[in-house]
Amino acid sequence: MESIKKYIKGEKFIFDKSGSIFLEKLNTLIFSDLHLGKSLSFANQGSLVPPFDLDETLFNLESIIRKFGPKRLISLGDSFHENQSILNMKRKHINIINSLLRKIDITWIEGNHDSSVLFKNQLIGKFKNFHKLKNFKFVHSKSEVNEVNIFEFSGHYHPKINLKFNGLNYTYKCFILTDNFCILPSFGTYTGGLDIKSNALRKILPTNKKIIILGNNIIKEI
């Protein structure tokens, strides 16, 4: 199974194994925490990590755009690893991003890593603190209070789950879905994760929730 369909506020949502969600009727694709330029940032700080995450994340982004053909994209913050990330990128990567988005309405939600990103005028799209579309709100970090009649999508936490099989531990990225909000996994290649049993997440998650796990080639709800 490559996707799971859910109905929220009367709208059909497709939860994809990539970690993105497609709002079918609204023709909108959402994802979170690309962290573009993370390895470049580490390299500038003296940590020589392989600089291939940017290419792979952009390849994966192109793949889901081709798969769903959206008219609108919403990136839920931390699209860039730091405020200098666009400056650190090669021109070819900026051109790839703009080529991917040239026929799409893209909204970049500002996250804690890229709240004051520099040179954003080099990229297609609008940069906003949050975005609303019908009864849906798109933010980077989950709001402290749930708005009445509003379903919220956010990222920030990079949720993951640890499962044990035959005495071995396995870690998977996951969606967290509740009656009022959904927290998306990180989409970027070079991103860590926070266990859903961590104190930070336990403070904000209700008992009644659904976890949608991302495997290598499948997606599964538990």
C-alpha cells in the first residue's frame, strides 16, 4: 500500500508514503521540514558530511509533484535549514527549485529554522507565518489552542515511532492524526526525528490519536 485515504471536514486527503499529504478536491500538496541546505550548513561549521541530501530531497519533491500534479503546494516550515541556506546553495539548485514550482502556487510557511531566511526573493512563492484554506490551517508548529471548526496541519517535531520485532528495534517516520490536527513527518532526506513517546510530544498529544507509519515501500495505520 502506497497511500491511505482519509476524510477530514468533508474533504478527501491522501496520506502518501513519501510523508506528504494530497488534498484531492483542493488540488493541494502539503509536506514539512525539507531542511534544504542542512549538509551545507554543517560543512560551513567544519563538519564534513556528504553533501547529497539537497539533491535527494529535491528529487523526492519532484517525484511527488509528478505523482499528484498539484496546482498548489504548502511547505509547513523549516523548508531551509537556516536563514543562510539559500545564499549557500549553488545556482543550479535554485534553478531546479524554481523550475519545479514555476506552474504551481507555492506557499512557504516560515519555521523556527528559516523565520528570517535571506534571499527568498530568488525563489518562486509566498513566505507566510501561516496559511488558511477553507476550514484548514497550515502552520509550522502546532498551535497551543485548537480553533473551533478548524483542522490544523503542522510539522516541526519530525515524529517517529519505535517498534520491536523479534527482539530488534525499528524506527519509522510517522504522521500523527487526531480529531483536530495532524503533525506531518519530516520530508527532508537528512533529518532526524522525535519519538512520539517523548515528553515534548506527550504534552500535546491526546490519548485518542492515530499513527500512520512510513515504511520503505509501504504506509500503514496503527
